[in-house]
Amino acid sequence: MSEIVARPHGGQLDTEIRSAVDDWPEEAVDFANDLAAHYPPGDPLPALAGAWIARQKTKNTRSTYVRQFRVWDQYARSRGTHPLDANFPLAEAFSRHLETAPTMKSVKGGKRGEKAPVGPPRSDSARANLLSACSSFHAYAVRARREGSDPFELVSRPDLEQADSTTRGSTEDESALLLTAARADSPRAYALLLAMYSMALRLDSALSARVEDLGYDQGHRTLNVRLKGGRRKRKAVPPATGHALDLHLDGRTEGPLFQTSTGRPLDPKYVWTLVRRLAATAGIANAATFHPHVLKHDAVTHALAAPGAKLHDVQDFADHKDPRTTRLYDQKKGRLDSSPGYGIAARLAERLAEHDDDARERD
């Protein structure tokens, strides 16, 4: 196995020569080393893929891109093609392949971590994300090598603009039951789930937050969170959430906001297990498929359903760049009784009646 690691060099330098790889996050180094086992020494792909992963801004994005690129890499090699030599027809064939290819699922009763391709095909959004990741890598490779082209540039992706959110949400009563179960479980569980729900936080944003990110702004308690893509934003911490955080922290003033007994950030897999267990305890109907993002999904859905809710306020609360993304959560969308056509027709009828009255008076 050819490893992508920095090695010391001989010579007369007093300082150790460092490699750019020394500054890569561990996800990038591990991925490059793994790829190197499948390609001959000197092949550019492992280093390119590692550098591409290293430039992603968050650990969650890096881990996701690693999983997604593995699917494309394995497909290309199974067709006897080096990924860097792939052309548009192969990329398009890969897109069609994803429409029916089964996903990996844990083997019931199998060894720890054992998985098999027995799951349902990827959803439209999952396929769109995977194809986007492949295009991101190839666009990066083109710039880095100053040659070639992105085979995914013209590949059609699923149209998601008019689709509804595929996440199965909960009612406000179910959310209250879930948070009641979390409060009975532990101060940490309650503070984590309440923060994710009341502040519309993604799991990676919650787990990357630090105690030092808490603060105040114009009388509001705030949390400076890292959003998707790496950008930062101060979000309001509701009083009940702030109280739950204070009970959870118990005077602690530094370190991860949600951490283990050894001071490390909570593992996402642990949180997945936690919320599913608490959903079952709360008796939520979709407990078997409940996952952390449901908390943010429900927060946005419930905010939109509130009387007098304004789309731009909820969009900002949800950290969505595009209002169309927020609209995917709108349960009122498409309801016949809320059609603006009723109001238009009623106002038109009033005007027509006024015109008829004027005409009769003239006669």
C-alpha cells in the first residue's frame, strides 16, 4: 500500500521539511491512503482526491464527500475506466445506474459494521447531491491539473425545485413528547434536542459549537454557529433553551458545547441512536425512522404553520439562502382553501357590481 504521508528528507536543513499533507484533516489523509491501495504508485488520483476533500470547510461535508466519491470511484473502476479518464457518456450512465442501484444497509445479525446492497435506490435529492459531489471533484481536478474536463458538467440532475421535503415530520404535540423524554433522560440530552429544535440547528452545527460561542447581542442571548458550507452566523437562544444549556453546562466555560465525559465532541452516530431511542420512548409514530434532522425539519414546519408567520423570517431562522428551500417545508402550500384566486375573484365581483350600479343609475 502506497501511503499519502509526509516523510522526513535527508540534507543539511536545520528544520524539518513539511509536506502539505501535514495540514490536511484526517478524513482527507485516510481517504487518500485508502485510494492509494487501489492505484499504482505515482497515480495522481489519491493525492487529488485527498486535496479536494481537505479543502472542504466542515468535517460533515468532508465525510459526506468521501462516501459519495467512493460510489463513483468504484463504479468507474468496475467499468474498466480510471475516474480521471471518464467521459460524459460514462458519467451519464452512472447517473442512470443510481436510479435503480440498491443502497447499502446493515446486515441484520451480521458482523459489526457489515453492510450489503439491499436498501432502496437513492432518492432524487440523494442522487442530486452525489452527482454534485462528483462534479465538484472533477472541476477541482481540471483546475489542479490544468487539463481535462468535468464529465459531469452536462449530466442532468433530478429536478428538486418543486418537490416537497421528503423528511417525515412530527406534530407540535409529538415534539413536546420527544423533549419531555429528553428532559427525563439527562440535562445534556434535553439541552441538545431543545437547542436543535428551538434554533433550527443542523446536527453538525450543534456538535461543532463550543461554550465560547455563547454570547449576548442587543439584549439577546446568542450562539455563534457554523452553518452548512462553513459560514458563521449568530442565532438567538430562546430563554428556555438558554436555561437548559446552563443546567447542562453546570458552570463549565470552555470546550465543546455538547461533549463526552472525556471532553470530546459528541459523535453523530451516538446522537442518531439517542434521538431514535427517545422518539420510541415518547411513542412517536415514525420513531423507527426518526433522525436528528427531523428536529430542524419540524422547527421550520411548525414556524411556517404559526399564525401570521412571514416567509422571510422563517427563511432566516432556518438559515436557507433561497426562499424556495423554506417553502418545501410549508404544509399550507397548495391548500385549495388558501388559494389567492378566491380573494381576486371576490374583489373583481365587487367592482363588477359597482359598475352595474353605475350603469343602472345612468339609465
